[in-house]
Amino acid sequence: MILVDTSSWIHMLRPSGDPTVRARVEAALTSGQACWCPPVQLELWNGARGHKERAVLRKLAGALPEVPIDEDVWKAAYDLARRARSRGVTVPAIDLIIAACAIRHGTALESSDSDFDLLASADEPIS
């Protein structure tokens, strides 16, 4: 499974999105490996522009598997935040939750968000 982050979905949804990122998301969708989690869905619904994007999100909601945010994900997020911060890395809480979700459920993480690069550069595994 590949947990697709909000940043990559945005490239997929928007005509001006990066074609390289779009191709990676399309490959994940075509292979049946793409999934998402509640925080990603929340970010997408919060930023949806117009009827067309909302229609795509409804379609995705009916087709994509959802990896849950359970107590173990929360514990992993707390630990990830603590370890990253101890190395001087601070990222938004929502990204910590998404990264912890990928770690907990053993999925790869498709993202074009530099915050996940910061976590990786702090020797924090995110996939």
C-alpha cells in the first residue's frame, strides 16, 4: 500500500500540478496500491476548490482504502514528534500524524511535502 499525502493529491487534482508527482499518484491508483487516512481526507475537503474537485473527492472516498488513525498511530506520532524535536526538527502536527500512520500500517508514503523530507533527514523512518 502507498499512503498518498495531501500534497501529492493536490498535484493530481489541479491542472497546474507537477506532472512527475501526478504520474506517481496515477501509478499508485492504477496498481491499486493507493490509500489515504482521515487527516489527508480532512485536508483535501478543507481545501477543495469547486464542484469538480469535490466530485473527485467523493469518487475517491468510494474507491480508496482508508488506513485508520488508532491509538497506536497516536502513540507513534507522539514518539515521532519527540524524536524529531530532539534533533531540532519541527513539522506540523498533521504531518506527524500522517507519517506515524504510514509507519504504523507499514505503507510507503507518497508526498511532495518538504516536511516529510525534514523527518527523513532527521533519521526518522517514514515508510
